[in-house]
Amino acid sequence: MKRFIKPNWKKSIINISATLAEFLGAPNNKATLPILKKELQKNYKNIVFICFDGLGNNPLKQNLSKDDFLIRHIKQKLTSTFPSTTTNATTTLITNTYPLEHGWCGWSMNFESLNKNIDLFRSKDSWTGEYVNIENSPIPDIDYYFDNAKTDYRINTVFPTKIHKNVKDEKNNNEFEDNSDMYKIIKRICSRKDKQFVYAYYTEPDYTMHTFGVKSDETKKVLSEISKSMEELANKTKDTLFVITADHGQTDIKGYIEFYKDEKLYSMLKIYPYLDSRALAFKVKEGKKDEFKKYFNSKYKKDFKLYETKKIIKKGIFGLGGDKANLLGDYIAIGTYTNKQAVITPISNKYKGHHTSLTNEMLVPLIIINN
């Protein structure tokens, strides 16, 4: 069996944020990336950092040629976080903290006081889809590292309108409805006279890959459009450094396992699984751990490798520090290279492309464009 691709905390997405935090005069205790640090020393008027959701190495390799603009500007291969899910990875990017520090570890997290699993970005019950009013959350609010910058760069954010955000300086928070408007907003910001720093987040190609798959014609079209749009933006923007990465990649799903129909499995749990559908966290009832482990491995070990949570935490898979280990349950099952997706609840989506495991969706590019 192929080896899992684990987070490398010296060559991961957090190290982009660490390098930018150091450059902006914000607090930083993470390793920096020499190649990016050297480029930042050239004193560009504008620094633009864009996270394209799902723009990992696997989708790029599957859909673009070596002559495409984005491919030509890949400078380094990095890893995502684990789980390689948007909630976890983008929070790591914007806070410059490890998953064990920020606690936004999965799409769905368990709120013990409510006896519910809740989709964090949507504040919805993971089983019913109903809105939940969250009070006294065990997961702290997000604190963006660039909100604490001491710099002569003006800080700007560019987000889709309906994306979860917690930006302190609302006057510099730019929103867009149509994805194509993101490029226009960035161009407008960079045309100002004073120095500008931009953090932008773009929902594609993740949405298209979930719907149609990584190797689909639809995904190829979206990636081609992104590459061409970035080339056009770079050519029209002066004295600007573009730093581009992804929160994760994706891989094509080859089948579904309907865990929620396994009554014996669920009867051993305090609550149904959470985190994400290729990285499942389990809270097991007292006295049932041995039975749970034996039963799970007898039925699912080909498609999901089961670990004791405390053991993989010690190996640094959730970061090199932090106090949120209590949020992660007793066991974690990690999807293997059979590329199966767990269906955890009756309302769970069945995706054609997905991520959140430790396979090739973990690899993302560091793209640097200077003009």
C-alpha cells in the first residue's frame, strides 16, 4: 500500500503564512520558506496572496500542460494540513496557527455541551441540516495574523459574499458575487498609490471538482480559465508580487461507504462520526473500545486505516503544538488510496471529487509570479 502523505511543517501552507507574517511585522513562531522570503526582500509595492480552493498539484497535473501560466510559475511543492479540508486548511492559512492551536479541525466538529456535531462554517446540525445557535463554543474565534501586522502596507481582504469571515477592519474587506470580479477588485486595489497587501480567497476549482470530478472537462475548463485570468491580471498589474497556493487538492472518488446504515458500528459510539468523510473522528462508549476497533478493522480496514487519536497527535499530524486535542475523539479513520468516501449521515453529499485524507490531495503548489 502507498504511504500516506503527512503534513511537513517546514514545507506546508502554514509556512507561507509564517513568511508573510514575519514580512508584515506580525507575531510569528513558525518556520519560514526561504524561496518566498528572498522574493519578499525585493520591496514590491503590492503583495497579493491568493488561495484558490482545491488548486492542488493533482488537479493541476491532470488538467494543465507544462506550458500553462500557472504551471510555469510553480516554485515549490508543499503539503496541506490534516484533515485536508477547507475549514481546517484555510483557518491555518489566515491565522498562522496549527490545527491543534486553532481547533477548526474539520468540516464538522462535535459540540459536547449540545450533544451535536455541527458544520462549522454553516452553523448547521450535521445530521439534520438545521441551523444551530452556538453559544460557549469550545472552538475559539478566528484571529487573522495580518490584523496584527505592524507595517506600512495597507491590509485588504477579498472574499466571496457568502463566505465565513471574521475580519476586524471591515472597511478594507472587499466582497464579490461573481468569481470573475475578484480579479477586478485586486487590480483596483493594486492601482492605488500606497503599498497594498491583499489576501484573497476563491471558491474554484473545488466546487466544480466536487460536482464533476478532477479529470472532468468542466474542471479542465475552470482551471484553464483561472490560469489565463491570472496571466492577464499579472500583465496588467505593475510592481506586484503574486503568491498563490491552495488549501488542498482533490482526488476522484471511486465509491461510497454508507456508514450511517451500520447500526452495529453506530451503537458503539457516543455520537455519530465527525470531522470529514475521508477523515472520521469517533467518540466510543465506555467499555466498547476493543469491540469497536476489532469490528471496524474487520469491515473497513481496506478503505480506512484506523488510529488511536492520541498516537497520531504525538506524531505531529495535527501540528507541533496546541491544546485542542480534546476535540478529536478517541479514534480517527483515514481514507486510503482506494479513494472511497464515507457517507456519515443521511444528508451527506456524495462527491465525484473530494479530499480530507492523506493521499495526493495533500500536495499543493507554491506559485510565485513577479512582474
